[in-house]
Amino acid sequence: MTSRTGLKSLDIKKIREQQGMNKKMPKQVRIKIIVDLLMTVLLMLLMAFELIGREEHEWLGVGMFAAFVVHHILNRKWTAHLLKGKYPPFRIAQTALVFLVLICMISSMVSGIVMSRYVFDFLPIQGGWGWARTLHMLAAYWGFVLMSLHLGLHWNMMMGMAGRAAAAPSLRRDWLLRAIGILIAGYGVFAFFRRQIGAYMLLQIAFAFFDFEEPLILFFADYLAVMGLFVWIGHYLARALRAAGKSTDRKKQMHG
């Protein structure tokens, strides 16, 4: 009896150890998450612009571009398969967003170099401030929205990782997270109009205005809420696109 009980306890222990191993993320996945988090933090800091200083803004921009390059190196397998396989609605939206974000990032970097007073001041660039400033504003605000949507498309995968890391599935926790998401998105709509982000995106306002007397934490809170709004939109857009893809596949199978 004792030996059987001992064997059972050993088996249970092995099962638990195996479950713990399954919960561990691969090293490359952890690196990808760290890089994405770094890009999110840098994006928020860049949106503050003069509130954190021009020179700091330039260095953060260089860091953002470097992180963006690393992000694409880490996801090079996705790029290598661009011309392979089918293109359901979700993949079309995902690919379009990636290229739009790429355009925004390159535009932001090029225009930033033209206007640079610190990091790239050694370059023999003269003039071009007019078009560079306009391009930089467009790239910054469109890039902010598009990157947030891109993050939302992959939110389900990130929530899946978080769910596997959690102790046990919880319906109550899921509904609580949904409620928090709705609240953040709701405030994000208010913050979007309060910060006039749409007006900047459409060049209805030619210059970015900042309230230097406002606590920086309030500025970041509003922009985080706007980011949350577009992550929320991206998440539910992804669900709709995946459902549309499955529906199309079912119809093809029925008629096939």
C-alpha cells in the first residue's frame, strides 16, 4: 500500500512539473513581449514631445526606430511567408496595418532627421522644415493610432498567454476584464476628442499644442486611454475578421 501511494504521489508530482513546464514561455516569445512593451512605452513618451524636451524626444525617436527594427528581425519568419499561403480577411487587415505602420515609422524617422537639432545636427541638411514638420505630425498621430490597432489585432493571443500563466480559468475574471476594457475604451473616446487627436490626423490643426502646467501623469493617462480604445477596436475587429474568414471557408466547403 505504501509503495503504491508513493508511486501515485510521484506521478502527481511529475504531472504538476509538466504543467509548470508547459506554462513557461519560450525565450524568443519573452523577448518579443519585452520589445513590444518597450515600443509601447517609447510611443507614449514620444507623444509627449515638448513636455519631456526636444533633445530627449530625438533620442527616444532613435530608440523607437531601433526597437522597431529589432521587432521585425524577431518576426522575420512572418515577413518571409508574405507571398505564401491564403489571404483570409484577418491576414489582409494584418498585412495592410503592418505596411501602414512601416510607412509611418519611416516617414517619422526621415522627417525627424531633417528637423533634428541635436542627434543628427552634424548632417549637412538645409531647409525642408515646412514639409518635414507636416509629415512628422501626420506620421506621429497616424502611427499612434495604427500601432494601437495592430496591438489590438494580437490582443487575443496575449490574453491567451496571460490565461495560461494564471492559476486557473475564471469566468468572473474574464467578465471583469471585459468590463474594464469597455470603461477604458469609453474614456478613450472622450480623451480622443479632448486631445484633438483626430484634428491632428486630418491636419485641421497645423501645430501640436501642449499645456506645460498640466501634470504629465494626466497627459499619459489620456493617451493610454486612447491607445486602449484602439486596442479594443482592433481586438473586436480581429474577432469579426476571423469569424468572416471561417464563414467563407464553410461556404466554400458546402459548395465544394
